[in-house]
Amino acid sequence: MALEDRYGLPLSTASPEAASAYREGVDLMLAGWTGTAETLERAIAADPDFALPHIARARLHGFYQQGDLARQKAVLARELVAKRGTERERSHVETLALAIEGRLPEAIAATMKHVEAWPRDALVLSLPLGAFGLYAFSGMADHDRARQELCERVAHHYGEDWWFLTMYGWAMTENGNFSRGRGVTERGFKLRRQNAHAAHAVLHAMFEDGSIEAADRLVDDWIPCYDRAGILHGHIRWHQALGALEHGDAARALAIYADVLQPKATQAPPLNVITDGASLLWRLSAYGHAVPRALWVEADATAQKLFPKSSLPFADVHMALFAAATQNREALATRLAAIEQRLADGKLPAGPVVPAVCRALAAFADEQYVACVQMLAPVLREVVRVGGSHAQRELIEDTFVVALMRSGELPRARALLDARLHRRPSLRDARWQAAMG
């Protein structure tokens, strides 16, 4: 009898041990749970010629920016699947390998073709769906809508599957369907509580509908079951820090930073290290709270080691936060030159919004608020192109609002805050509105 994955797709291994460990490893990866690497290594040990655990392991290396290891395992997986693999497995390996190699347009095309043929191949379907997925980092202006539409096309293949409900609900939330998205995600979370992506997706829905106290309780109740080494542990606490800032509680936000986000404390993947740390410190400062310069300097030193060169626009924007906050004009100029060159060469799908945002952040840090407003106003609707989630990208809009207030453009600030408050309740926005009289 042929061995299968959890979604009923045949596996080209005769080892029940390898198949079982692979199934478990994929579930752990889809849940953002600890033990993924060790479980996939068990599958490899049980059947070294089984390609799928090798490519899954390569993807995990990619999460942690271990590029050489990821590419080496991708090469091996390609060799193994060519010798002993089904048509589905060959396409699976090739699609994940393209994503690992950063060949985004090819990876997206391969994903769409693969999903059309094998819609229940969850690991491939996961590639475009996350905040750091292929769609988010493609430069598309409509990636939020595209994620939801993709999920809707394949929903009948999954039913009440805990992973799919998690991602489908999150896609709805990011596309503006907060109420429905929260309900769908909570169904997935109920089916598997040991699912960090579900906890995270529910927190996003709570952020969007203004359920700050409920989000705080969720983290307090749930986080004890999630190891600090979990891929989303720090980011989930970051959400809790945002909730603290809603209440103006800078001390609590800084305590969370020190506990799980500071470079010497975090165990997060590199992209989360720089984005969560920089964005929280920037928000604190922009909202008028004191941030010790030593925190910026320490975090910047780590960030420069992790992302020394221009790469993903989402990373570049956060690196610009570091350069602006530390007044490192040389670092910003060097990165901007690389960004502009990529733009000129047609190799920056996100487009002109990337250098514009970077320059605006520097102007804000220099207290040149009028210039900041002038730079951001034409590109605010394009910020979505840099990727990440709405909660993460809202930092740019917050910067714009504060720049408007500090440059005396109160009617424009009020109008923007009115629109946001119409969409969702926000204690912070209400305080800003009240301060303007």
C-alpha cells in the first residue's frame, strides 16, 4: 500500500518511519512550531533518498537566512527527486527550490501551475500566502486580494482543515474582511491550538477590529505553551507590545522589547529580528516616548550584520529606520544608491515607493516634517507593494500622521484619523484626535 502525506498525496518512500516523520514535520512547519527541523531530519535519516524532507528542510534553512545550506539541500532534493519521485514530487521540489533561490516570478508561476494540478499540496500552496510570502514580496499592489482569491479557488479541496482555515482567515483579514476573517481563523485555531500561525492570524484580526484587551489576554493565556525558540514567539509578543502602545504604556512595550525582541534576547529569524525591533522602537519614538539611544545602536549593529546590502524592499525600509534613528547618513546613502540602481535596472518590482519611503523616514528623524509629508503623500497608496502585513505597514501611515500634526497640517491629519477610526476603534488615534482639539 502506497504511503501518503496528510492530504492524501502519494509519497515516494517505502519507509513508514520516513513518511510519518515527514507528515509530522510538515505539520509542525505549517503550524510555525518548534521541533520542525529535528522531525524532518528524522525523516531524512529513515530514508536518505526521499527528496521531500530535504526540500522542506531547505525551506526551513531559508527562513533563517541560511542561504548556503538551503541551496545545497535544494540541489540535493532536485537530484533525488529526478531519480525517484513522482511527477507531483518533481514539481513540488522545483517550485520550493525556485522560492528558496529567490526567483520570485518563476516561483509564483510554478506555484500557480502546481496548485492547479495538485491543489491539496499544502506546502506549495503556503508559498504565496504569508505576510512574508511570494505574493507579499512580489511588488504586487493587490497581493492582499490575490491571496484571498487564491484561497477561495481551492477552499472546496480543504474543508475544515486547521492549516487552511488559518491561512484563509488571515487572507480575508488582510483584504479588509475583518469579521469574517477572524471567525474563519478562530475555527482553525480551535482545531489545533498548537498552531502559532493561527494565534498570529487571530491577533491580526483583533488588531484590525480594535479588540486590544482581548488580544492581550489571548497572548497571556496562549504564549506559555509556545517555546521561546518558536519562529513566531517574538513576533506574537510584538503584537502585545503594539497593544501596550494603544494604551500609551511605553514601559510595558519596552519591557516586551527587552524580554524577546532585543538582539541579545531574540531567537527569531533574521527578517523578524530587524523588522519587529526597528518598528517597535520607531513607533515608541514617533508616539512621543523616550527610547534610549543605546537600544537603537545595539539593534542597528545586529541589523547591519544581518542585512548589509539592499535586498527585500521590506527589509530595506526597516533598515532605513535604523539609519534614520541613528543618524547614519552614510549607511542610508549607500543603501539608497543600491535601491535606485535596482530601480533603474528594472529589478525592483515594488517600484519608486521604496526609495521614497526611505527618504521620508530620514526626513522625519531629522524633524523635517514638511519634507516628510511631501515625500510620503504621493506614495502612501503604494506602500502595500513593499510587503508584510497591514499592521506592519501601518507604521508608515502613523509616521505620516505624526508628520502632519507636527508640521501644523491639522485638517489633513484629522481627515486621515477620521477615516481610520471609521474603519476600526483605536485608543491611540482617539488620543491624537483629542490633542488636536
